Amino acid sequence: MELTHQLTPMLRTLRLSGILETLEVRNRQAVEARTSFVEFLALLLQDELERRAQAALHLRLRRAAFAFDKTLESFDSVQRRVMCSEAQRLAVHGLVLSPHST
């Protein structure tokens, strides 16, 4: 697409090069749906915001240098018992709803 080649240096100068990743797809969608220019632009900018948010999250996680991911299943049994007893204590005080209370 010739227009994309013309936009590339401008988007890079404006630090919006992430738009290039979704530009062709969004353009095709806009043509098919007869989307207005403002709606098309809003979709492109939303894509860029989401891309930046994901990149920022990835950077924060990398800088945090977590050794590994933890899931509830990976906790040892002692921690599970403590968590269960704590949840039961909170439930007694009405701070946790039982699945049958809805």
C-alpha cells in the first residue's frame, strides 16, 4: 500500500509507529463498514493506546524481575490451609459471601 509507505516516516516522527501494525486491517474494516473518518481515527488511536498499555505492563513486569509466576495451584499445602482458614474467618464475619448466598 503506497499510502502506508508515505505514512511510515510521519508516524515514526510522531512516535506513533504502532499504528502501522493495525492500519491496513482497520482501513479494510472501515471501508467495508463505511465508517466515518473520526470513527476510523478513534479505532486507530484506541489500538495505539492498548498497545502502549501492554508494552508498559510488560516493561514493569520485566523490571520487577519476578523469579517466576505464582498461581493458587502452585502454593504449598500449608499456605492453602492458611488461606482457607482465613477465608472461613472472613466468612464468619460476613465479609465473604458464600456461593449459595446469591
